[in-house]
Amino acid sequence: MSALGRVVRAGVGRRRVQTAVMIMTTLMAVTASVLAAGLLVASRAPFDHAFAQQHGAHLTARFDGARVTAVEVTATARAEGVTATAGPFRTASVRARTASSSDVFPEGVDLPPVTVVGRADTGGDVDRIDLVSGTWLTGPGQIVVADGMLPVEPGTRLTFPAAPGSPTLTVVGIARSVTGTADAWVTPARAGTLAAPGDTPSYEMLYRFARAGTDAQLAADRAAITAAVPKGALTGSQSYLAVKEEATANAMAFVPFLAAFGVLGLLLSVLVIGIVVSGAVGAATRRIGILKSLGFTPAQVVRAYVGQALVPAAVGCALGLVVGNLLALPVLHEVGEAFAGPAASIPVWIDAAVPTAALALVACAALVPALRAGRLRTVAAITAGRTPSTGRGRLARRFAGRFAGPPAVGLGLAGPFARPARSATTAAAVVFGAVAVTFGVGLALTLGAVQSGRMLNSGGSVVVGTGGGQAPPGAQAVHEGGGPEEPKADPAAVAAALRAQQGTGRFYGSTQAEVGASGITGATTVVAYQGDTSWAGPPMVSGDWLDGPGQAVVTGRFLKAAGIRVGDTVTLTERGRHVAVRIVGEAFFTEGEGMELLTPASTLTALGLDATPGRYIVKTEPGTDLTGYLTALNDRLDPLGAVAQADTSDESSVIVAMDALIGTLTLMLVVVAGLGVLNTVVLDTRDRVRDLGVLKALGMAPRQTLTMVVTSVAAIGLPAGALAVPVGVALHHYVTPFMGDAVGMTLPPSHIAVYDAPVLALLALGGLVIAVAGALLPAGWAARATTATALRTE
């Protein structure tokens, strides 16, 4: 090993605390950065690969056959920006019934409504269909089902009762469209015969555009298509970006806060490593002089101190790469499963770029104090002592002498002014740690609000099940086990029992059905309410909650998928009946992937569906014993065929994982910030060791020494913590909406404004806690040092 290598190794081994600090800072920064960049790129890779391979459709458009002809739809291929098309295909929204038994369903079970498209083959310029199993269509008596849409398998026979002649088709294959352009495919000749009598014909057209990389570009493309057909002819459209967003939502939700933690970690790394190297140079001035007297050039001295920072930083980078890639595996595995492909992995270029960038920042941070070491003159360095100049901190010492309180406290309060530059770096480390705590707490509060309110009907404490199913009149509903369900309990009798039961506060009824919705591919779950629900609606983002018939509330994801806004109307269809509902509000919930439509029960009645409540959501009066309430209520409900149980909602595993990761990264940042404080206090204590010896000789007790050192750091930590709180709150308010955007949702204001006065007051003390915790260990060393040892150390 060269002489320079031995100097670097000795410096790394001698300063173990500082080495550990640098390893942890780079470990945390690289872990968060690899996760953020890796998930951003890798989570999209399976979709992008499948989209390119299958020539996916940038836009799937549906047209009303009563307002436009197939020829006019075909002519839209000449609209501005269109580069390729497929179609028009005849479509129909139908409901199938099993005509044969299978492992999933017995014969005679009504299935959810599906959008069937008439298509001759799997090829074409746009949206090539990928067969998962079975074969493609060879005759009008066959049907191919989209993967994951209906729980059927090849060989299953399906009948369509609403179509003329109730035709029966055999499932011959399972296929996949990368952009979900259909739930099932039949031959073009068969497509026109499956619609119920009275249904207007509809067409589907698939487009690729020259510019379709953003929502704004796709909106312009859609406007060009709309302008090419009569007004009202375009009834709905689906963007490939919405499909991509839904498929990668869970992975993308991690990216915004990981990026924020990554940036905080990198900045803290630069700060702490600058502190460490600067302290090393200051503490080893005489050693630097000796090295120069032995023949080391200024450039070699600079390389030695930069190397002492790069070695532990390289170890931290290596560990961060391993941890970041391991943490990304479960999230990326889920994305791969969505496209039936192998689990994606973080690209090699990210694994190379992130640590390279981190090491470059470390080198830059270490270079400034290292250059100072290289410029030191040999004689001056050898003769330098540790005693600070007499002029430093003169005003501070004057303040300490006039302080009315305990002398140890006065000396501690004056301490930060003696070395303002070092105090500033200590304050910066505390600020970073306190910002991380404020940011992490805000994220946890936001995710807690999302977790508690993400499911519909979560405002109650008791759920009363009335039995029965959700199928339309005349259809047979089944239990999960396959047997027929019992009829629903009389809703009037159940409501009377709830009113009569002591402890009942508020309640309402809820039921659901699956129908077709304009602009949405496949079945849409409609959740219908009966009674006053104003107290239990999901958090509103904009608009109003339901207060009358003909209204609906949906999420931002639904609005985007359907290409509509609050105030527009959506047409619901079921067995030839059509009902238009007006979107009066945008809400936030994740149940049913956020694609359910909320409406009064009268909407289902207008569609000819059973609107009898399948369950009641009950909120008990404050102070009610839940166990006793349930026992007494079930005694009343048992003769009616209903049952009550406590309302328990499952936790989202994704939110739990996010909480765990946020807690881990916050703790790592706080520990690093605390170690940064520890390092500066160690350096300060060593620089002031002679002063400590004099004070001890004058009678300062160990307890007073401890108080002086801790007070000097607390004087920095308290204002630093107060400064960090608004910065952390601002960072939270900036990052959190991006987390909602990443999953296609808009977070309600109540989920962002999560800081209240008590929380802010506690967070303001975070800087004080970090500073004191980091100073306790070196303060203890200073307190235990004997007077003689301290005086001999200069």
C-alpha cells in the first residue's frame, strides 16, 4: 500500500464516530434515491414494453350510432394528429348468464355487465390482442373474454337473455388488450345481435397519435376527434395514460415522498461530510504539518482528506444500493403481475448513476476543507496549537459574565457565539433532522386519514346485513359457496328495529349493483344510498355530497377515465334502460379502485333494479357499549333475518408499507442529524479542552460542565427546531398532492391540512430534542474529564 493509502486508512480507522456518520448519511440518501428513481422508471417498464409490443391505443373512443354512422366514424382517421386507427368496431353493453357449470359458478348465474366488441382478428395497426389461453374466434357461436374481467375459462357456455333469441356462446379463449379496449370479443356479425331490443348501436374506434405523451396532448387529440363528428356523437373515451396510471398506481405513490427524503438525505450528507472533514482538518493541523515535512505535496494532502470521506461514503453507497433494491422488489413484483410478465427490476443505469452522483457530492463537500489543509504552510501547521484566539467570542464572554442565572447556563448560552460558523453548521444539521420529523409526521397523519376514510361507509361503528344479493329482478343470486341466497329482510322492519334500539344514533341503508356507464369500459359498480348520509359521506374534494335524485358522486380517477368533469352527466344502462345522472361532486375513496359511482337508491329503481338496502350503516350514540349494543340489537334482528356486527375495515398493505418506510427514513435522518451534532460538539469540546480544565480548576463541578455543554447546544436546537417546522410543513404540503396525483386521485384538503396547534407545538421541540440527544455523549465525556487531564491536553 502506498504512503497516501496508509494515511487514508489511518484517518478512517482513527475517527470511527465520524466514519459511522458518513456511512449512515450516504446509506440513507442512496437508499431513498435508488427507490425513488428506480420505482419511477422500473414500475412503468412492463406497461411500456407491452404497449409498444401490442401497438396499444393512445385513445379508445366510443360513438353513439344514433348520431353518427360507421362511415363518419371511419372518416375520423383523417383528423389532425392521427397516425393509425383500428375500427370502427360494433359494441354492445350486455349481461351474460352462465349456461354451464364450472369450478367457479354453477349454471344460471348472472354475471356483471360487460362491453363486447365485434372484432375479426387479433392483429392490426392498433391494439393487437394477446391471447393468454385458448384460441381466437372462428365462428359466430364463440366469444373470447378479456383476462380478469369475468371469472370464466375456455369451454364455459354463456347465454345472453336480453338479446333477441337469447343466444348462447362458448368461451374459446382468454385474451388481453394492453389498454383494456374491451371486456370480451365476438365476431363482427355477432356483435350487432347481442344488444337488447331498443338499444341504439354504438361503435368503438382506436387511435394512435403523433403527439400523445401528456394529458394535455391527448385532450387536444380528443378535441380533434370530437370536432370531426356531429355534436354529442362521442359518448366516451379512455386514455392509455389513465390505464397506465391505474396499473402503476401503488408503485408510483412511493415516488414523491422517497424523492423528498432522497434530496434531504443528499443535502444532509453534503453538510455532515463537510463538517466531518473540516473538523478533521482542524483537529489534525499538526499532523498535516508533519506530513508535509515528510514530503507530502499539497495535492497529496488534499487527496488524503477527500479519500477519508470517499471510503466510508463508498461503503454507504454499496449498502444503500442493496437496501434500495431489496425494498423495491415487492412493489415491482406487483407491477409485473399486472401485465402477466416477469417482475421488473431497478435499471442498472440507476444503480450506477445514483451512487456516482452521491460520491461526486461527497467529494465536492470534502474538497473545500481539504483544500484548506493543502494550503497550510508546514511550519505554521506544526507550531499551531488548539487554544482559540483571544479575540474570538469577546462579546459572548462579556454576556456570560453579566448573566443573572447560573454561571454554567450563562457560559453555555454564550458558547454558540464563540464559533459562529460551527454553530451555523450545527443548526443546519438540526434543521434537516427537524424538517424530516415534521415532514414524516405529516405524511403519517395524511396516510392515517387515507387509511381510515379510504373505504366507503366507514363512518359508522355497526353494520347490519339484511341478506339477499345484488342481482337484478328475475336473476338468481348466489352465496360464495354456490347456494342460493335468502331474500333480503324487510327494510321497514329492520329500520324500525334500529330506531327502537337504545344507543342507536344515526343510520342509513346501502345497496349496490353493476351496470354500464357511458365512457367506462366494462361494468361500473353503483353504490346506492337510502336515508340521510350527510354525516357519513366520503371526504369531498370538490362539489357537493348527494342531496337529491338524479345525482352522483365519483372520484377523480373515475372522472379522468370517463373524460368528464363535475357538472357533466353520465348515462347508466341496464337491460335496455337508460338513466342519466349528474356528477355533483368529486370525492376521495379507494374502494373498488376508486371506480365506483355513488348515487341515491332512486337511480337503481329507475333502472329496474332492486334498491332494497343490502345493509345498514349505524353510528351509535357517544358512550354506548358496543358489545352490549350488538347483543341487544341482534336479539331484535334475528327474527327478521338480519344480523349486526362491528364495522371493521381492512388495512391497506400498501399504506402500511408506506408508513413503515416513512418511519424508517425519518429515523435514519434524525439519527444522522444527531450524529452530526455529536461530531460538532466533540470537535468543540476538544478545541475548548484547556478552557474546560481552567473552569474545572476554578471549581466547576461535572454536573455544571454537563449543563454548560448541553445548554450551548440547546441554544442552537430550539430556534433551529422552530425554523424547521414551517419548512417541514411547506414540504409536506408540496409533496403530498403529488402522491395523490401519482395514483390518479386528488387528495381532499382535510387530508393535507393535518397539522394542528398541539402537533406543531410538539414538533417545534423536535430540534431541541435532536440537539440535546446528540450532545449528551460528548457532554458526558467533558464532565468526566479530570482537571489535570484537561490542562495537559492542549
